[in-house]
Amino acid sequence: MIFLKTEDEIELLRQSNLLVGKTLAEVAKLIKPGVTTGELDKVAEEFIRDNGAVPTFKGFPNQYGDPFPCSLCTSVNEQVVHGIPGKDVVLKDGDIISIDCGVYMNGFCGDSAYTFCVGEVKEDVLNLLKVTKEALYLGIQNAIQGKRLGDIGYAIQQHCKSHSYGILREFVGHGIGKDMHEDPQVPNYGKRGTGMLLKKGLCIAIEPMITQGDRRIVMERDGWTVRTRDRKFAAHFEHTVAVNTGKADILSSFEFIEAVLGDKSV
Ligand code: MG
Ligand code: MG
């Protein structure tokens, strides 16, 4: 079932998504070698609750019905998505970490992710991050009334393919609103001019999950963490957007994050 959002609902979605951007910026201030992902999660949860919202990931069930234990998904290096923060997971120089954050506030969800560098990262890894972020924005350029869902995936796929990167098939973007995951699914691959017609008011999370090597993945024994099979690095950037006429309306924001990162922005 597709729910098109009214302008008022889109404003509420924007508020939730701006809080996600601000939360990720609070976390960005702390990312450096030696910090644990458990510490990042603690700061994020406090910030979300202090702002009158609830972390949506905490308690979210996986396919076995086990609740996710934390407020952030922190996926380091070969981990692609859904990594679990922990006091034993210490970041080190040269790592990359994808941080995905979701909040629920005033009845609407926010969902956005950014991949950060820890200290000095190798040039080829930095390129993976740049291309993944570019692919996200190329996808967003197609989130306009009159285009089709396949146009978004096609744009992301073409860009990543031109760099010989892998694109996850098992995990995709999604509709978003009162629920974190609504219809439709938003794949990061597709054929031009195919799939659902995009209409103004459709709100979706676009989130390319891109690998440096093979696109095949495995699930870790914790039942959550998804990592690349070949253990090559992966990147993940996500924005929540509202389909509009002429230009997509990006409801989440990397501005707060990049104000913290300065010239270390991807
Ligand atoms: Mg997310
Ligand atoms: Mg999402």
C-alpha cells in the first residue's frame, strides 16, 4: 500500500529527518581512532531522547524476531549495514564506518546514513565513499513526478558499475512515513522507464549500499550484521526524500554532519 503524504505530513517528516542529521553530526564530533561504537551509540540515543524523539532502530525485530539492541547501526569496513555498536568495537586509523540512524517523532520517522572516515583512509577506499555518495544524489535527481522507480535504481547502478563496484541486491531503500519501512521497495539497480510511476508526495529513503569488490554478502552470527563475503570494504549513504515536480525535496540533511567534518567531508 502506497501512502502519498500531504504537505503537512512532509513537514513533520522533515523535522524527524533533520533530527537524524543533527544526531549524526553529534556522532561525527566523536569519530576518531580509539573511540568505541558503543560510545557513539550512547551519545546518539541521549541526543535523540533529549530532543523528544525515540530511536526507531532500538527494539526493531529481525527475521528471527530478535530485537535490535541499539539506537544506531554502526558498520565498520567490510560490514555493509546493520552492524551492532559495542564497547568492544574500537575504531582505528584507516577504518570507515557507516552510521545509520532512525528516529520517530510527532508520528513520523526519519532515516538517514553517512559513511565516515576514521583518521587517514586509503585513496581507493575514499573513492568508494565518494562514488557511493554521488550515486545517492544521482538517484535523488530521478525522484521526481513523472519518472519511474526504475529510473532511480538505474542512475545509481550505472554510476557504481562504471567504477566496477558491487551493488547489494538483498537490501534496498523503502517508502517511509508513519512507519520506518513502507511500500514501495526502492532498489539500487533497475531498468530505465520501468516500475512504479512516481507521484508528488511519495516519500522514500534512497540508500545505495555499495561494495569495493564482489556484491555477495554474508550475515554474521549475531543475526544482524551484514558483511561482504570477500571482506572488501563497503559504503552506505542514505537520504529520505519527497518526490516533487521538477526537483526532489531532500528531507534529511548532511549539512550538520559536513559542518563538523569540514574538509574531511566525503
Ligand atoms: Mg537507514
Ligand atoms: Mg532506510
